[in-house]
Amino acid sequence: MIRNYAVTVLAVLMSIVLSAQSKVQPYPLLTGESSKLFTVSAGKVDIPVSSYKGIHYIRYGQQGMTELDIRFPSQTREVKISPAHDFEKTTSGIRVRFEQPGYHVLTLGAEKLFILADSIDHFDPSGKEVVDIARYQADATGKRLSTREIQRAIDETAAARKVLYFGPGIYNTGTLTIGSQARIYLSGGCLINGSFDTTQYVTDKGFVEANKLRDGKAYSDNGEHMTFSRLILVEHANQVRIWGRGIINGNGALVRKTGKPANLVRIRSSRNVVIDGISFFDPAAWNTHILYSDSVTIRNVKLINDLEVPNTDGFDPDASRHVLIQHCFAFCSDDNVAIKSTNNSNLLRDCENIRVEGCLFLTKKSALKVGTETKATYMRNISFENNYVMMADRGLTLYCYDGARFENIRFVNNYFEYGFPDFEKKAIHFAIKQRSGQGAIRNVLIKDCYFGPRFHSKITLEGLDQDHAIAGVVFDNVTLFGKKVVTIDGLQLQKNEYVSNVELKNE
């Protein structure tokens, strides 16, 4: 349910007044409904709690230490915070102190509360280089479609080297294309709301998007053919920045029911792109597809996908180079991160120099993955470091199915709390298969990684044949199922004859 605009504006104004005293800046409820289970406050400041897509969440800005009072009806159920964090039980819930902004998940029995805290928003909309979207008569009440007005504003402010500012409000839109020099700021009270009308999602010229409902046999979930449409398209662009505290909502569950698997965001054939602080909700397919692009930074971005909608990956760098995904949060029905080379849009080249670090992830599928589509020659120099995975069906995944040579893949200091009981149920799964090519996996480091006692089955390594094998996998200081591995047998490896040079450094 979209909140009444007048209420939204009042909540923003109240948060500005209160934040001066408390160093807490609540952001208004923009998606879902008010939670009937949780209430949250920081001192005298109430923080709105949304009940949305089977979970609950809060968004707020924080400066310095903040103490939250989180209240709920019963303490008879187990309460925990991930990553692990101390808290004090109270008569009505818990009290928890966070020294700095960050992302956490409170689990209360089967219920989850996502705590999403960013630094305080200090953006000044009155600056000389700032242009308010209101100047373009875009509707901010959520009552009518404003695609044309918003697109004009994006184009003109980019040409003038200005910043386009979205104040509090609900802006309904179809596909928006973002070009070079665009700078777009979304305030904490801003909701960019994807249209329910799928005719508003532009399909790439020269490509036919198979409608799963009308032509199920033609539909493919392979990334090369799955979708040629999206809500936000950064195309042939250089020097783009999209930042702030607002939400872009794809309404993907409704869009997907029409048979259209539109991405939420696609960055294609672009370079020097930064997305910082935004929340991306409810895509109809992959949330953020980074295709054939260079020097892309995704930082402090929050993804909340619908667990009932298929193919809703989080971040998919595809035929891209020099990509940084840093300090992000992702709750996904499909892979949290899947680094690919799909040949979507006939764009194919090697994937290189990709780093995923300091993120908090939850998924029903793979958390940290390279593959499944691997049509390039090389996919190399890829690192996953300092990530916390609260739940996943597979923790570390390398799927080389279409050729490509994987080289220099690093998994360092990643923590896996809980194994989601889906299909593979594996802590680590590396496999080479022949689908549209034959590849190889070389030089993989798994260091300082922890898999909790509630994680699931053994490590599986599967080469294809003697010439397309897995070689050079180093385990260094690995804890498996809550116990440190001290012998090679302790890895409980399941491997075939096409796997060689597996080493345990601390044996």
C-alpha cells in the first residue's frame, strides 16, 4: 500500500525537526503497511516500521551512537541479531546500541526485522546547481504517470551539468533512460514507483522478449535471452551518479504476473557510474544488471526482493570490468551476486577485476557466485571479501557451464550463518559442465571463511574432463559446520577425478 502523500511529507518534516536533537533521521513509510508486530524508537523519535513482502524493515539516518528500543508482543520466542550483536532485554522487547550506521537483521522466531541505517542525509536541495523535479510538473502524489516529465528533467539537467533533486513524494513512471553527466539525488521521502502497465517498459529494438504466460516454450531464464526491458536504464553513459536515501520500487510481483521479466536497473555499455545509498525494491527479474560496463561502483545500496518471484538476483556484473559492490544489503529469491558473461544484447567480453566486500546477504539460492552463464574467454581477478551471509542454499559457488576460464578467484573472510534448505544444500559447490562450451577453473583461494553449524552438506568439486578441470584450490583457515578444519579429511570433500592440487594450508 502506498502511503498518503500528505502523511509522507509530514513525516519527513517531523524527522528533520527531531533529528537535530537525537542524531537520528527516520525515513517515512513508503512501501508496504505499518508493522503490527514491531515498533521502534530512538529516544523520543519514532522510526516507522514497514511490513513488506513477508518481512519488516526500518530505514533511518544515524550520526554517531544510536540506541534503539525495539518492542514486540512476546519474548517467549528466540531473539537474535545478525551479524551477532549484544542487546538488552526489556519488559516490552529489547534495547540495542549501534555505535555507527550499518545493516542488521533481528530474528524473532519466524519473523525478521531488517535494520537499515545509513549516515545522516546532509544534502542541501537549495544549492545553486540543484534543480527540483517539481519545476518539471512531475506528479508527486502517485496519482498519474510522469514518465515524460521525469525523462525530460533527467535529460536537461544532465546537459546543463546540474543535479536533479527528487523531494518527498511518489513518482509513478515507466522506463527511464539515463545518459552521460546525469546526477540524480533521491531524498529519503522519495519513492520512484514502477508502473503496473507493462507497455510502459521499453523493449530493446531488434530483440523479442518472450512472454512467459503467452509463450512459455519460448521463455528462457538464461540471461542471454531472459529480458530486454527494465525500469531504469543507464545506457552509453559516462560520469553518472545516482545517490540519496530514496526508494526505487519495481512492483515486480505484479509486473511478472503479466509475463514480463523486466530488470529493475540495467547499466549497459557505460563507464564511471556510481550508485550510492538508494534502496531498490521488488524487481520482476534481476535487480541490478551491470552489462558490458567499466568502473561501476555500487555502495550502501539496499535490495529487498520478493521471495516468491523467480530470477530475482541481486547484483549481476556481466561482461564488465572494474566493478565494486561495497557495503550493500540484499534479500533475494535468487543469487545475491552472480558474476556472468551472458551475451545479452549481443554484448560479450571477459569479466575482470570485480570486488564484492563488506555486504550483508540473505538468499534462497547462491550467495557469492560466478556463473552460471560463462560465455567469455576469461573470468578472472574476482574477489569476495568480508561479507556476512545470514542465509543461503549455497555459500560459495563457481558454475562454469558455457566455456570460459576462471582464474584468480578469492573468497576471503566471509561468514555464513545459516544454510537455507533449498535445492543444492551445499556450503561450497564448484562445477564445470558442457552447455555451450567447455571451460576450466584455476587458482581459487578460500581463506578465513566460516560456515556455521546450521549450514548444510559437504563441499562438492566437479571437473568436466582431463582438459577441462578444476586445479589449484587452496583452503586456509576454514571453519566448516562450526568446527575448524585441521586436516584435509576434515573438509569432507566430494570430488571427481578431474579435480587436482587441493591444498589445506593449516593441515
